[in-house]
Amino acid sequence: MADAHIALAFLHYALSMMNLAPSTMKEDSRTLVEERRGLTMRVALVTGANRGIGFEVARQLGERGNRVVLGCRDLERGRLATEKLASMKIEIDPAQLDVTNQEHVDQLTKRIQSDFGRLDILVNNAGIMIDHSKASATDLDLVRSTLETNLLGPWRLCKAFIPLMERNHYGRIVNVSSGMGSFPGGEARSSGYRSPAYGLSKASLNVLTLMLASELRGTGILVNAACPGHTRTDMGGPNAPRSVEEGADTAVWLATLSDDGPTGGVFLDRKRMDW
Ligand code: NAP
């Protein structure tokens, strides 16, 4: 029965390509065939995508035929990134987005709603690591700024876009976390904590991921966190062992999960982590 359905859909698709089928039939059969081949175009937003891991996530999602909005806090840097992607034959829409700026988020939500009517994939990638001292000596202004970008930024974007995802019964939210936000067994690391504000922000982001996933179970929206591993970017430094392709891989995998994929997990190398 399923085979007959697929064969019929292919027949309609072939007819539609020859302009022989009625238009509604053309649309239905094209959608069905494209879905069967996994070719449905998704609309994706990647934050902090003008460089580093975010740029690579945007590139890979674009390469797979998704419509990608490239979030950048500086439009000029976003334009340069867009040009670089265009030279690779990947078309991307840049959008000004400082994740700490509620007005930017509100404007972008309106724009995505009016341009596309949906957002299928949200990759909360933008992040900073600006503290480098012991927790007992950390400047609390650095803690505040870190939480504002790494925790409240993703939270703000989730709040903005979840209603749109709920309306479409589909969503993939990927929060880019870090192994530095992982405290398995609650044991203190003997080496200490190098960037406590950063670690705390990523641990909190993991908790937010769990909370949203549990709230949204059964809605078609999957919420997970991806740890890139130590990656060669401006943040990771030139001697990090991983390439950006490797660093982006788990986030892209989570962004393109099928409907029966996991939710509420923190993943490294596509494997659930005990964090
Ligand atoms: P990166 O090279 O420093 O790039 C960070 C990106 O985030 C830049 O595009 C930056 O924009 C953007 N950004 C920072 N604050 C922002 C804000 N308020 N609003 C919007 N964009 C903002 O870092 P990366 O290595 O690619 O890191 C990407 C993500 O992976 C981060 O969440 C990071 O914590 C995580 N991570 C990285 C590593 C690693 O080894 N690299 C390891 C674990 C986790 P500007 O260009 O305007 O500054």
C-alpha cells in the first residue's frame, strides 16, 4: 500500500514536471516526494554566525538546502560572511542580531514571521568566554555579561521563536554548550575551574535545555545541547585539536534530527554526555 502511494506520488511528480497534472495535485505530490527524499527546505537561524563554529553551522545547513538566516551583531561582518558563503554558492540572509538586545530579537522575529511564516531550526551558538580567574576572585561584572550572552541570549531567542514553532508543530532548538559546563558526579576538578562564569553559564544552559525539552515534549519541538569540543576558532585558539567542521558536526546533526530524535540531551560527537 505504502509502495503504491509512493509510486503514485512519483507519477504525479513526473506529470507535474511535464506540466500535465492539475496544480493542487502538483503541489501535493511534490511535497510528498520531497519529504520522502528528505528534501523539505527548512528555515534556520544561527546566532553569532559571522565567524567560527556558527559560520560553519550556517554553511553546512545552507549546503543541505535549508534557508539560513545568519545572525551577526555587526552587519558589516555579517555581510563579509555572506559574501564568503555566496562564493561557495550558498545563499544566506544576514540579519543584525545582538542576542543581548531585546529590540533586535523582536525585529528579527517579526521579519522571519513575515518573510517565511515559520522558523524550523534555531541554533543558539553566540557565546563569549571573558573571565579567566578563580571563582573567589571573579569580577561579577564579567559574570553578569557572560550570563547575559550565554544564558539569557539563548533564553530570549527561545521565548521569541517557540510560539512560531508550536504553531507549525515543528522545531529543532540547539543550544551550543561546552564541556566546561559539565560537572559529572558533582566532583570538583582538581585542576580547578579556569573560567567559572563561562562554566556556570554553560551548565545553566544545559539546565535550560532540559527544562524546555520537558515542557515541549510531544509538540514536535526537540531541544538539545551540543558540545563542539575544543575547536580552532578565535575562542578556541589556533592549537585546538578540532577543525570547525568537527566542532559544528554535532550541532548540525541535532538541528536536522528526524521526528523520533532525542530531546533534552547534551551531546558531544553525537553521543549523549553525562554532564
Ligand atoms: P568565536 O570564534 O569567538 O565566535 C563567537 C561568535 O559569537 C562571533 O560570531 C561573535 O560575534 C558572536 N557573539 C558574541 N557575543 C554575541 C552577542 N551578544 N550577540 C550575537 N553574537 C555574539 O567562538 P566559537 O569558538 O565559534 O564558539 C561558538 C560557540 O561554541 C560558543 O557558544 C562557545 O561557547 C562554544 N564553544 C566553543 C568551543 C571552542 O573550543 N571554540 C568549545 C566549546 C564550546 P562578533 O564577531 O561580533 O564578536
